[in-house]
Amino acid sequence: MRTLPVLRRLAERIEGAEALDPLGEKLNAALSAVPRPAPVEDVLSGTPVGHPLHPALVAVPMGAWVSVPFLDAAGQDDAATRLVGLGLLAAVPTAATGASDWLTTNSAERRVGLVHALLNYAGIGSYLVSWLQRRRGRRTAGMITSTLGLTFVSAAGWLGGHLAYAQGVGVDTTAFESFPEDWTDAVAEADVPADGMASAQVGGVPILLARTGGTVVALGDRCTHRGAPLHEGDLRDGCVHCPWHDSVFALADGEVVSGPATRPQPALETRVRDGRVQVRRVEQRGLRSNVAGH
């Protein structure tokens, strides 16, 4: 079944809607001013669980709210009211994680994310009104406003899918990079500074090279979080700090030390032959080894 062209065109119009930028900038400034200690930001981003947390939390309010019409139809008024309330409670951490993710987007992704958020807030507001109406015994009015809320959050959910699956927000940006499986020349060993980083293209893929413990190590140079060139960041205490959002990765193995990144950097094996650094990465996944052009 083909995607409805009208939905695709709508998403494209939102992507290019520069009129949304002033509101986005104001909201970004307001959210950025809220203190977020590193451990809190890591949790909001999903760093401890290895994947963005927001998509997982969405299932709770959506699951509760989708069930409400069925309980209404069965005449289970109290149960329906409780599920509306459960969805409202679950929407708080869900919105917080979404806002944290949105802060590290820009351009078209930020515009789509803004509309996604506004629709969700409209849905939350509708469900809050529905909950109050139901608590006061105004069943029919509560059903109408909860139906409106479900319409809003369903539209927001579609845009959330567009953010993830069409725009790649939250996806490991190195997922389709294909690193060489055989030893491949990268740079001269002398070009890797003792206290800095070097970058190279190997098989069309950017890699970062540095020294740790006297050994040359190599990582994918494209940050798994939003694609920043890591070689433009800083080296501190055996870690590389992303220049865009300050994610921290261990040089030794690419593991995430601090978010907002959730996925480790691809780590390559290295060796030195005749003064040249060679790299390879034996482990490959199917989609990586069947990418276009390889």
C-alpha cells in the first residue's frame, strides 16, 4: 500500500515551514535554561538503556488512551476515567524525554518535532479536560474531549514516526556505514599526534584516530547521536567529547561515558605496518554490508 501522498506532502511542508523557527527558538531557549545535570540528561536521553527513552515511554499513555473508547462503549465509566488519568500521569515523563531529544535537533527536524510536540500538548490538554469532566459526572462531554485528545495524539504519533523513520532522529547515524573488514591503509603513524586526533577516509567512511596508552586507536568519526565530526571535539582523560552536544566516548572501545548519545562509536582494530596505520572492523551487520555502492 502506498503512503498517502497528502501525508507526505504535509510532512514536507512542515519541514520547510520557516515561519515555525521563531517559536522554536524561543521554546529552545526556555528549555535550555532549565538545569539538567549530566545524570538527569543521560536518563532523559536513554543513555543507560542504550536507546532513546522517549519512544518506549510513548507506549504507556497511548496504550491507556486507546483503551478508553472501548471502556466507554462497555459502560465502564470508572475504569475509563482511571485510564485517562493514568495516561496523563505517564505523559509527564514522556513529554520530558521528548523535549530533551528535541533540544538536539535543528532545521527541518526541529520544525517537525515542534509540531509533534504542540499536537501532543493539545492532546494532553484535551485529556485533562476529559478527566475533569468525567470526575464531575459529565460522561458525554468527557467522551467527546477524550476523542478529540486521541485525534491530536494520533496525528502527533504519525509525525513522531516521520521523525524517526524518515528523518532518522534517534537512529544511530553510523548504522549504515560499512567499515573495511580487511586491513586497510588509513594514515601515516606520524600523522597521529601524541595529544590530539587525526581524521581519515577509509573506504569512503570517516574515521577518527588518536593515541591512548601509546597505542593508536580508531573509532568511527561520525557521532552516533546526531552525526557530528568527532575529530573537531576535545580529548580529555582518555575520552573524546563531541563538539555539538558534548556526548563523551571512551577512546579505547567507543563506549558511551556520558550522553546524550545512547549508542557507542564503532571501534576498529588497528595495527602499524611500515609506518602506516591500518584499520579493519570484522563485525558487520547485514544492512551495513549491503549498502548502496558497496
